[in-house]
Amino acid sequence: MKKKLKKIVVTAIAGTLLVAGSANMAVADDGVRGKNMNGFGLSQGLTKQFVMDYLNLDIDAFRNERREGLSTVEISENRGVPGDELINAVVEFRSDNLAEGCTIEMAEEKITENLNRAPEPKEGRGTQMRGAGR
């Protein structure tokens, strides 16, 4: 009896986790979560990959330029692609996945803001060897 009850409980828990995980992934896949439009930034993997492909950059080159403090628009312009052209391409790419109630204008504003944002410098990261001064 205990074995059967244990199987039922384990099956119920596994089923619940599977359903919850699937629902979470469905929301995460489109990169748009709610009215605050999270997912229009470069942290969203699909958009970052689109930008790298559009600018013909590999991940290492993109990361290096971002570490130098360049915004994505600045990277684009340094590669001969006007910032407005990149922004329009990203807006078009993302327009199929807008959250309910989100307009193209709202998305364009948020995407423009995100692509023009330069990364914040990270103090101490990569500037000292581990254990130095000990």
C-alpha cells in the first residue's frame, strides 16, 4: 500500500512540475512578459542572436565590444550599419511577439532605449588576478 501511495505522489509531483515548467517555457519562448515588456533587451537570447547575425558578429566579438562600453547602436555604426537601420530591423523582428496591449510604437521606444544603452562598467571584474594581495 505504501509503495502504491508513493508512486502516486511521485507521479503527481512530476506531472505538476512538468505542466508548470511547460507553461513557464511557453511564456519565456516569446521573450515578452506582461505590460513592462521584459524581453525586448539584449539579455533576451533571440534578439541578441538576431543582432549578431544582422551585424555579422560572433559572440566573442560582440562581447568584447560591449565590454569596451559600447552600446549596440555604437557597435552597429562602427560596422557601417546606421543605428536607425538596426533599430528598425529589431523592431520588425520582434513585432510578431508583442504582448497583448503593446503597440509597435511602445516596442520601438523600448527597443531604441535598450539598443542605445551602454553597459555599466563592472568594477574589479577581470582587472585583478585571483588571490592578488593575499
